[in-house]
Amino acid sequence: MATLTEDLRWRGLIHQATDPALGPRLDAGGLTVYIGFDPTAPSLHVGNLLQLCTLRRLQLGVISPSRWRVGAPG
């Protein structure tokens, strides 16, 4: 079975990374992730869908939903 990093690369969601430790950290789990967009906007676009699909992929991979945060940052 492929690791989360391999799966994200295969899907074209990771092209390059400045930190070589990113792959092992993703595969180990326990990370908190953030995406930012306004869900109350009059319309959403395919870029928003890509973010949501990636969050779902991370949830299925290694990140617990209890670590998700919903709401405005700051």
C-alpha cells in the first residue's frame, strides 16, 4: 500500500517541497493542517474543491478530524 506522500505525489498534489522532512512527517501523522477560503462567499470554484478534496485525503491518510479547525483565523 502506498504511503500518504506517495499518494499525494501520484495525484499531482505535491510537485516539490523545500523541506525534505515533509514526506516522513506527513506519513507519521499528528499534523494540524489549514486551508483558507470564505465558505460564505457567493460562489466557490474548483480551487476550493481541490482544497476540500485534499483535506479529505489527509483525513483518510493520517490526520484525525478532531484536529481540524473551522472558522476565521486570528
